[in-house]
Amino acid sequence: MASTYKHGTYGEFAESIGGVSTQSGTLAVYVGTAPVNLIQGYADADVVNAPMLLNDFNAVKRLVGYSPNWAGFTLCEAFKVHFDNAAGNAGPIVAINVLDPATHKKAMQTNQEVTFVNKRATITSDTIVLDTLVLADKVKGTDFTVDYDFTAGQVILTDISSEGISGPIQATFDEVDLSKITKTEIIGGVTSAGVYSGLGCVGLVYPETNLVPNLIAAPGWSHEPEVYKAMIVAGTKINGHWDAFVLADLAMEATDTIEKAIKWAEDNGYNSERSKTYWPQFRDLSGNTFHGSTLAVWRMLLVDAGHDGVPMETPSNKAVPIAKQYFGEGSTNRGFDQSRANDLNKAGISTAVYWGGQWVLWGGHTAAYKFGAVTDKRVIFDNNIRMMMHVTNSFQREWALTIDQPMTRAMADTIKAREQEKADALVAVGALIGAPEVLFIESENSTAELAEGNFVWNFTATPTPQFKSGTMRVAYTDAGFDSYFGEEA
């Protein structure tokens, strides 16, 4: 008798054996806070605890807003890296904002006098809730209009009244209180009544966008152990089917040395094979501070795009737009080189270093990797796990609409042949090596399971390993001295 009820296509990771996707792009999902308070009509735009598919910076400013205050509005770091990056833009991405201006606001309204000059007045603020702005006895749309300049960070008030607005006038408005956002909002969940929040909204991405989430990040929050664990859960069998890889950061507090960072990761369980972890943070020449997870997601999208969406290559040793390592305010740590970075890599922690004349991400392992203590080779490299996810996700998308059709012998053979064709194609592009096999075998398909309509195909394959190191062994020889005494021509 079947032990688990199944209805649909499924993909599973089998035990490792020693010894072309329907979605062409990689879709990253970010969870955090965005300044939706700067969007007029935000309450009707469904931008709170909902997946927002974003393709460029104009869409960001139009739909969810932007602020250079990345510490408060954590999603804005991702917006900048993905869509306003001189080193290359990469998308689309999905943003899940948990900030609700209706509830996460200051208890008292703010009052501020403004003066119109040449029919224009400004209010400098990125915490103002635009929809609550009132000008004394004036009527919005009749006496004045409201707009927001994301470059200057200012509310733009334009006098459109017939008689003109003279003298100082009092503006009253609500402001969001970012301190009210906690890890609880980021973790979120799904209620029995179908209310989604935080990481629970990852389950809405596929049904609302028809795209499979491949990567999950929460810069500014993933250093919280509870959030990290929730990210792993959120990325495992999304909608009961899809697998996503997690990019996370280690805490900066009390981890301003490599040894402290390694111990912190061990003590707090940052060791899932379904994730990569980064430490420390990084800064560019303009003083912007980046999380390694954000840089890694951006780089993964660019690298995957170069392989038609196949996650066959690590983001390690790929350039990132930074100028230094950052260990937190007050730290005296001046940074470390590639040699010391390898100590992090040995513990399954990735970073960024100056190497080959540029700053690059450094470390191709999953968070489960520990040098000399690997029990399953699939955890060694990030592309190993991501390729396995790619195969299972591709299988499920390919045959989703075939479910509930008669499973004839011809259908079983067709599925086997098609999946073998895809496997061979992955070998042809260098994503897999050797001779991967797709099998439909009797021992994996008992009569009880077949009677329940449950069919299993086995896929065995070897993801192409990374060229992690190369060594040239040079030996001295005195044979060259013989040339002094050879016969003359």
C-alpha cells in the first residue's frame, strides 16, 4: 500500500551515488522592507505581503519605492544592485515587502510648515506616508498636487490653485516607524484562512507569476538564526513541489574576526546544504554597504543567464562592485586576503576578496561543507545542489499537465526518453559530466504504488565540478649545465 498520498508531479533528492529547463531564467525572491509609504494609493496596489515581480528600476520606483536608507528599507539594497548597477543589471526579481504603513507607523502625526516658492514646496523625508499628507484647509487635487522625487528624497508639492497658496502653511502626515518591523514579520507564515505574510508569501510566487522561485534572500535579516531556518523551510518543496536555494549572511555583531565568524556559524546552525552563507559585509567607493547574499544573488543571475538559465557555474571568483571588506562600525579589522579567506571556505563560509586585479566573490561551497568531514559529495559545491534542484523543478514543470492522463506504457517510455534527452543536453553544454541515466525500474515501482497511480523515474548524474584549485609542481634540475659543454654546431 502506498505510504504517502501523491497527486501531481514531484521531484526528490535520492541518496548520492559515489564513485533543458522550461523556465529559462533564474528567479530570485527577496523578503524585507520597501518604502511603499512613498507610493500613492499603496493600500489598493497590493504591495504589502505579496510577491511583486520587478524588471527594472522604473518599475521599482513606480510600484514599491526606493530609498538610499538600506538599513531601514532592506529591499532597496537589492533594487540598487539588480537594477542600477554600472557593472550590469540582472532580473527579474520578486520582492516581498512586509512593511505596512497603516500599522507600522509612529503613534503621533508629524506637523511641518512648508512655504511655496514659484508654486513649489518640498518636504525632505523617506518615512512620510504620502497618502496621509494634508495641507491645512487645502484640497489635494484642487489646490495642490503631490509627487515624490526618489533621487532627491523629497516630496514635491505643486500649487495648482487659482488664487495661489501664500505664506507658510502647515502640513500634517503620518510617518512609518521602521523599529516596529521585527523578525516575526519577516518569518511570517500562512494562516488557515489563507492570509500570507513574510516568507510565507514565497508560496504565492508560482501561482501568481507562473515562475518557479530558484533563490531566496533576506539581506538585513538572514543573520537572525530563526529567519535563516525559516528561509530553508520556505525554499523546500514550495507549493509541495519546487526547491529554491538560500543565500544568507552571518551576524556582524561580535564576529569581527574569521575565527569568531566560523564559531558563530557553528553555534547557530548555519549549515544547510540548501544554502550559502557570506561574511563579512562589503563597501564600495561611495560608502554603500552590501550584504554578501545580495551580491551573490545578483552574480548568480548573471552567471546563469550566460548558460541559458542552467545553474551549472558558481558565482565564486566573479567580479563584484565593491572596494573593501566591512566589519562593522568601530572594528579595527583592515581585512584579509585570499589565503585567509580559504579558512572561511574550509568551514563552508563564502566571502569576497581582492584577487586577479579585482574584487571577487570567493567560495564555491554550500554551507554544509566542512573540509575533511564531507559525508555526501553533493554538498561540496553550490552548483551540485542547484543542478539537482534544476532537474527536479524542470521535471515537474515539464509534466505538470500530463497528470491524470492514462499512464500507458508508451507514456512511461516517452517520459523516460524525454528526461534522458534533457540529461544528454546538459552533458552537451557542460553542466553534467559522464553518462547520466534516467531509469524506470521495477524495484522502484511496486505494484501497490502503481495501483495508486504513483510512478517513479530515477535520475543519476554528476554535476560538473568546479576548477577549485590548480597546482604547477616545479622541480629544479642541474641538467641544464650540460649545455655549456655540448658539441659546437
